[in-house]
Amino acid sequence: MTRAAVLIPAAGAGRRMGGARKPMLELAGEPLLLHTLRPFLRFPQIVQVIVALPPDAAARPPSWLAELDPRIRVVTGGAERGDSVRSALAATDASIDVVLVHDAARPLVTAAIIERALDAAASGRSVVAGIRPVDTIQQVDASGVIVATPDRRMLRAAQTPQAFPRAVLVDAYARAAADGVSATDDAALVARCGVRVEVIEGDVENLKVTTPTDLVVAEALLARRA
């Protein structure tokens, strides 16, 4: 059986939420992060879940997180997302075959997306979940003037999880560190190493909670599912 690890960078400042830590916001009466973790914990091939928290929270994790599942390990995250992923990646066992990276603030990820990501990475592929944009995307210059209208049939709005063979992601982060490249997106780091990265089918409901409005939408979607 493929041995997989999930990395959850959850140390962000939540600037668009007024500085609130998004993973700990209440969603349907429970921490948002709890909703994010549950779908992954249903997969037996996921043997490690590494959550990167801010230093103070990592030193004293909330009791619900510490007691949720023995596969969960908390590590100290960094100021940027890439720092948190790097810290979580370093905590994975050498026996791990594939690694999934998932945004802490995407609490509505489905089992179908996770399964597609696991299967792809287990076959040696590097993938990112994504959806076709429904709006026309305009490319503009620094003053806001339209310079191009890309064909949206060729565009995808990237989501998470992103999934990679563990060795591929370890190598990508090592090369980025050696070259002084900031790690803002894992798929981009892997692609810059010459590795082919594919987009697999995501889900329009797999939204990222970034603003207070997103929290309202996520709660409505959870209520509908229930």
C-alpha cells in the first residue's frame, strides 16, 4: 500500500480576515481546521498528517488537535507558506512514498479529489487540483489597461491538494533553497525543476476561506451537505 503524508501549512497571519488565524475560526460550531483535516483522516494510506502552526500554537497545540488522531504531528511553521511547507516536509518519514500539500483554509475538500491526488502521485505523477474559470480573465498592465484576454479554455484556477512523489518535492525544495528562490507555490517549484505537473479535476465547492464572505459561503455549503 502506498504510504502518504499530508502537509497542512496553517501558520499564516490571516491579513484579509483582520489578522484572525483562519484555521482556528469557528465554522459550523467547530474549528475550520478540523473540517479540513477530517476528509484526509478517512484514508488509511495516509499515515502522517503534519500541521505547521505558528510558534506559540505549535508549542501548545489546542487539545482537540492533539487528541484527534495519532497520525497528526504538529510542527512550527514560518512567516511564509513555503517556510511552513518546508518545515512540515522535513518532518515526514523517509518511508513516505507520496506527499499531499493542502491549504488549511480549504475545509470542503472532497474524498474524490483526495483519491484522485493520491492515485496520481502513487503512479509517479505530480499534480494539482484545479477548475475551469467561469469568468473571463483579463490580463492588464500596471495601470489597469487590458493588454490580453487569454482563452479561458486553456486556463485553470488552481486549488489544493497538490500531490507529488515525496522525493520530487524534497528535491524541488532543496533546489529552491540552493538557488535562493522563495517557495510560494509547490507546483511551481516542482515545475521549475523540469518536472511535468498536471492539473486534475477539482471542485467548485473546494473553496479557500480568505474573507468573511467565504466563511459564510462555506457554512452554507456544509449545512447543505449535512
